[in-house]
Amino acid sequence: MLKAPGRRVMDGQTVLVAVRGEPTSDRFGNEVPTWADPVAVDHVLVGHATDEDRQVDRPDGIAVTATLTFPRSCDLDLRGAKVTVGGRELLVAGEPAHEPSPLAWDMTVQAGVQDG
């Protein structure tokens, strides 16, 4: 990738994304989530969650530990998806969506671990 002298170019990381599938039930009738086979998504910007992100109570019980910004080219439905970043498996919190942006990255995703 070309860059001007003295300028840093963001190119992101490759992460694995497994989108949510149809849930199944266990022998007690409880819903058990399933995920499709993971696919690689290139050029994802990965950062640590802010203190503000960590303090929000989420109904799905996910403690946010990372903020991921996906490129405009990503057309996956990330609701409830599993994202593998640097060997760590994280769950996507909320319902991420593409937002208007002049940049190549337009979907911010909060992800973390689920307790319980």
C-alpha cells in the first residue's frame, strides 16, 4: 500500500466472523445458539473498549472489551455474531449497522465476552 512520507495509513486486521444461525433447543427446551462457519473479513480496525463502553449494562450480558470498525464492503449481519480477533473469540453486542461516513469504514461494532 502506498503512503505519503510521514503519513500513517490505516489498513486494519483480518478477523474471522461467524454469523448467527437458527437456534436449536436442548433437552430441556432451552434455546441453544448456533453459528455458521467463520469467514475472513479484511481491513477491520480493532481497538480497546473505552471506560464508557465498559460501564453500560447490556441485556445480553456481554461485557464489552473491544471496539471493531468494519469496512463499507462488509455485508454480513453481525447481530449476535462471533468474532475472532487475535485468537480471542468475542460476541457482538447490539445490532450493528452501516452509518453514513466519508471513510472506508462505516460500521462500529462493540464486542466482548458473555458471562452466564
